[in-house]
Amino acid sequence: MPITTNSQVTDTVSQTAMMTLGASGSVAQGLLTQGFVAAMATAAQAAVAQQDATQILADAALAAGLKRMAQTVESGGPDGDNS
């Protein structure tokens, strides 16, 4: 006895398979773009963090230099004599 299939079901399955194959390129491109954008955002975030760290270091160096200058003035000069 031959197996009969409904042609509408067969067409629906075929169209779904073809639609998936047709969309795979655009989905892959979308995922690639999303990954690139995420990497760029992470790089920008790291750059800002590095700027913050550099500013903290510069502030600390300035504070240390000003403290050293104040100590030099209080001691009467670079040699420590009050002349």
C-alpha cells in the first residue's frame, strides 16, 4: 500500500528549511557584528579605566612633590641649614 502525504505539509516543511538556510548568512553576520561591538565597548571601558589609574598616579606624584617642597621650605633650604 503506497504512503500518501499531504502536499501542503511537504511544502511547509520545505519552505521552513529553505528559510532557515536563507537566513543563516544574515544571522551569522549579525552575531559577528555584535561580537565586534562588544569587543570595542570593552576596549573603550579599559581605556577609561587606564586614564583613571593614570590620573590617580599623577595626583599622588603631585602630592608627594608638594610635601617634599614643604619639608624643604620648613627646614630652611635644600641643605637643611637656615641660612
